[in-house]
Amino acid sequence: MNIQIIMNNYFKKNLVSVEDIKREDVDVLFNRADEMKRLVEEKGGDERLKNKILAALFYEPSSRTFSSFITAMQRLGGGFIPFNGMANTSVAKGETLEDTAKVFSTYADIIVFRHPEKGSSSQIARTSSVPVINAGDGIGEHPTQALLDTYTISKHFTSLNSLTIGMIGDLLNGRTVHSLAKLFVKLGIKNFIWVSPNLLKMPEEINNLVTRNGGKLVETEMLADVIGEMDVIYDTRVQKERFTDIAVYEKLKLACVINQDVMKKAKKTALLMHPLPRVGEISAEVDEDPRALYFREQIRNGLYVRMALLDLILNK
Ligand code: CP
């Protein structure tokens, strides 16, 4: 009999960056996410996180990440503290991140944290006595989005290694693309195409990571020239909240719009993805295209992957 022992390397650990996860742990998470999908479809959920509390500390707006973590906790029988709308909390009185972390790690078993400053998740993780999941730290990272996106892609291709990945939009400020690129490199993907206005190019740190690991990189401003080569078309919005000069934002915000005409140039087998929210960079007419997965798959997979993460971090 072949008995395989599956290690849970997530137990009681932080998830601040995709760098915190080993290659083999990605498969553990995705298998657990498959289990969560079956659980939700068959029974709606269970009680495995009964008596566990999640504190959702959100210093920046969120619809999906905030709500999907809360839904995930509830579907597994746990409770939650929704700590957002900071104007009505003691954050407005000047309470520090460190003190807030101490307080909420007393109430809760896990903290899910979003904040406008890059590096703030590491900062809070150093003070918290319970695990911290980074739900987006400024222009830094958004590891759970990268995991749910990769989980979604893994359902469409037998192997990821030979894929050509296109990332489009605000690659400078988009934390989802930063985490996703790092995760793809970890998974052995080698072919990347970045499409962005010159002012919003992918940070050198990410490009260096790609090339150091033997990856091939094309950078361009012209989506039409390269969309036909992409297996995954990962679009992102221009991040208005990161601009100091709003006139520059206005000039760049729709530099690249994906509509039906643009999609005619894409492969029949390509996946069109977006972390959402979108603000005009994908026309609504594209939503019915079977290649468009942002509403059809990414949202639901986000729930399963976050349920899986909470289960793995909170249960041995
Ligand atoms: N994708 C994403 O992070 O969405 P929210 O900002 O709504 O959480």
C-alpha cells in the first residue's frame, strides 16, 4: 500500500508574500480548494472552524477580498470581526498598526489585513500573536489573489510550464500582478509578455526575478501586436489611488481597452482574466465571451481557495 503523508506547511503560518509558499505547498492548497468546492456544492459548508474567529482589518476599500474571507469563515462555521470603515474606529484617533495588531490578535485566531503601505503586512505580522494573511499591501503584493488566479488557470491546462502569460495594464502599481508573476516564476513558467504604458511598467525587481530564473520577457505598449501569442490574458485597471497627479491618471486610464475586436485576435483557447474591479479597461460586451473568466470562475474560486487557506492555517 502506498501511504502518502501530506504535510501541512501552512499551519499557524503567516501569508504575507507568495515567497512564503513552497512549490509543493501550492498543490496542497489546490487539493484542499477542490475539497472546499465539493463541500460547498454538496452541503454548503461545515463546522470545522467552529469557535475560531477571523479579524478582517481593512484600511483600504475592498469588495471581493473582504467579503470572500468572511464568507469562507462562515461556510466553515467560524466567526469574524469586520474592522473596516476606519473613520469610525480608533484608527481615526491615531492608534498605531502595532497596537491594533496586539488588540486584534487577542480577540481573533487569524488576521486578514489590507493597508495602503507596501510592507505593512510584514510589519503587523511581526507584532501579531496570531497568523496574518496579506489581503493587499499598497503596491506590494496580494498573494491570495495570485493563488486563486493560478488555481483558476490550473483548471484549464494540464501543464502550466509551457504557457505564455500576458499581463496588461498598470503593472507598476498593481499588487495582483506582482504576486502573480512571482508565483508563476516559482511554478516554472518561462514566457511572459507585459503590456503597459511606459510610465506603468513592471518593476525591475520582478523582471530581474523572471530573467534570473531563465524566463523570457517581452515588454510593449501595443496589445494588438502580442495578444495572439498569449495563453493567459491577465488584465488590470490603472490604479487611480496610487497617482499623485490625477491628470496623468486620466491620460493613462484607458490606454489599453479590451473589446470584442481585440479579442478576435486572441487564441480560441486563451483565458481572459481580471482581478476586478474593472473601470472600463474590459468592455462589458466581452463578458459573454466564453474565454472571459473574471465573473464566471475567478470570484467563486476565490472563495474555495480562501476557505482552503483558512482551514490549513487554523487546523493541523
Ligand atoms: N481583487 C480584489 O482584490 O478585489 P477587492 O479590492 O474588491 O477586494
